[in-house]
Amino acid sequence: MYNQRMAAPAVQIESESLVARIVEELRANPEAQKLLLRALLTDEFLGMPVRLERVEADVQDVKADVKRMNGRMDRMEADVQDVKADVKRMDGRMDRMEADVQDVKADVKRMDGRMDRMDGRMDRMEADVQDVKADVKRMDGRMDRMDGRMDRMENDVAVLKGDSLEAKCHRRIRPLISSRLGLHRTRILHSPLQETNPDLLSPVEQALARGVISDIQDDRLEETDIILSARRKADSSAVRVAVEVSNNIGQKDIERARMSADALSAVFRQDAVAVVAGYRVHPRDQERADDMNVHLLIVDEND
């Protein structure tokens, strides 16, 4: 009995057949597929699709980033090319600037040479001007002396004719000076019509020797037409008077009288008066005489 109750042994099915049957059943029952998968696969494996989706999304992000990076690299390369072009242009400008600087240096060097030559020319011109000025000064002195000689020659001719202005002045200068300038005790020290008084000659020689007056001033005193000594009526102070005589009073006569008076003042260390005597004077020269403090004595031609 016991053996009869024992269950019959299970029939063993081949693996391939079993798998085939299971596959058929799973295809017919999708819910069973999911349960089987959950039973057979681990959670990590089951999560693979989600992870794959995230990986795919990350890949897309990476691709987008790479694309952006490629764009940036392209722009950077373009920028680098622009910078290289700018540097090249700057190099060209620097080269041109260096060339310009060299040109300027050459111009400056040429200008320096011209300036040196101009300095030399200016030095020579200045020396020439000084020579001309010295020549003119000497000529002025010679002209003054010639003027004096011409005046004396004219007066000498007039003396021979008996009508010399210097002769008239020699005769009448003392009363004229005394009345016009307020002087008295007038005395002629120097005149073409008499020898020079030692009271004038000796002090002039001493002043020249001491360097008080120059050779030009000594010549001027010698060429002065008339020199007098006198005293002022107001205070009896001593004064010397230098008189130039000319038919037509002009600028040269006024200047010579002023120079003679200044020389007398230096010799005697006293006041000296400048006077020009003549027949006629232009208003312009009258103003000049006033400006130079030179007294003018107009002599009557009929006297």
C-alpha cells in the first residue's frame, strides 16, 4: 500500500524546451515579464535604462559644450589672427616711425650744420659791422674836423674881405655873452684871432695827461671857435663858455658846442655853458638846441 501511495517521480523536462515554454508564456503575459525580470535581475541592472538615459543626456550636454567650445575656439583663433594682424600693422608702423625718426635725426644734423655755418657767418657779419662802425666813427671825426676846417677857411676868406662872422663875434662876444647870459668879467681864452691863453692851455694839457679828457675831447677844444671865462652876476661863481660860430646854425654846430662845454666842465670841474652864434637858425634846430641846453645867439648881418 505504501508503495502504491508514493507519488510518481517528476518527469524531467529539457532545459531548452522549458525555456521555450517560459518565453511563450511571458510573451502572452506582459505583466509576468516584469515580475520575472524583477525576480531575475538586480536593482542595479534594472536601473540601467534610467542611467543610460542620463548618460545619453550627459552626452548630449557634453556634445553641446564641445560645440560651444569649438565655437569659442574658432572665435579665439579668429581673435588670434586679428591680434597677429594688429601686431603686424604695429610692426609696420614702428618701422615707419623708426624711419621717420632717422629722417628727423638727419634733418636735425643738417640743421645743426647750417646753424654752425650761420653762426660763423653771423660772427663774421658782427665783426664786419664793428669794423664799419669804427670806420663810420673815424669818418665822423674826420668830417667834423673837415667841417671845422671848412668853417675856418670860409671865415679866413671873409676876414680877407673884411666881413668875417668870427671876427664880428670876436669883437662883440663879450658884451653879447654878458647881456644874454647874465655874466660879467668875461675874458677870451681861445679864438682864431689870438693865441690860446695859458689859463686854458695848461689845465687842458694836465687833464689830458691824467686821462680826465680823451684825445677826441682835446681835439674838440682845440677846434672850438671861441672859449671864454666869466663869472655869473647872480653869485659870482666861475663859469667857462664854449662858443661855436656858423652863418647858418645847424645840428652839427649845436652838437659841437655841447661837446666842447662838456669837455671844459671836465677840465675845470666847474659849470660850462654851450653857445652857438650865427645869422640864421631853423626852428627844428632851435628845438634841438633847447633839448641839449645850448644857447643860441643870433647876430645881425648888417652890424
